[in-house]
Amino acid sequence: MNVVKETHYGHNHTTVHFAKTPIMSTYLVEMFVGKYNFREGKYKKFNGEVIPVRMYSPPEKLNNTEFAVQEMLKILKSFANYTGFDYMLPKLGEYVNYNLNLFNLTRVLQII
């Protein structure tokens, strides 16, 4: 979810508060730690709201993520048009969960 507040304590410590997450199964919650960058696209919902759509990868693989981002945007639009329901969360990060979709990086980049 979106960051609501950050409190910094000294040089290396920060407390991050996030917006309330919708009710979901516990197996869909995930922690992600590592040195990753992302490529971002923008998805415009039916109501005009624009949300970020991101594809995360190691920095050395970032140049290989443009296709994946463009396909995510097409898929979101297709699903919304087909179902009549827009994506309900404030962002989408691709990395196969609710808000953070986890894929085998090698396979995703091999497809590209």
C-alpha cells in the first residue's frame, strides 16, 4: 500500500507507516528486501485516476523491463473493459500476489 508517513531515527533507521490494506488471505502478504529498481508506467482508471504500474528488476536488468510494463498496462485495460471493474488498489507492482506480483525474473526476461 502507499506510504502514509516516514519517521527517521538517526543515520540508518526509519519507521514507515503504510495505508490500511484491504482484507486478504495471509498467504498474499509478502515482504520484499533487496537492491531493485523499477520501470514505471501509468494506468488511467475509468474515473480518471492515474495509478503507477511498476516492474521491478535488478539494476543490471532494468533495460529489459519496458515490454513487461507495456503488456501490464494492456492487460489491466483489457480486464477492466471485459469485466467492467477497474483495478481497485492505488498501485500495481509486478514482482503473483495481490499488490506485489512475483515472477521468476529469468522467465519474464526470456519472454522479452
